[in-house]
Amino acid sequence: MSDAAIFAISLGVTLVGLVISWGVARRRGAATGVRGAALSLVPVAPR
């Protein structure tokens, strides 16, 4: 796989995770939402 394809997949997974984290934050509270957002950013972290 090329780097561009891997980046696109990582970005997609991150965006979906951030949307889910936003929904969780609205239902369960900010602490849980921030924890989810932090885990969502892992796929785009630099190597």
C-alpha cells in the first residue's frame, strides 16, 4: 500500500472516532469524550 492510501485510511478512522467521541461526550460527560478523542488521534500520530 502506498503512503497516501494508509494516510487516507488513518484519517477516515480518526474522523469517525472523533464523531463518536463527540456523541459520547454529550451523553456521558466531557472526561469520557476527551478520553475517546485522545484514542481517536492515535492512527494519525507520527511514526
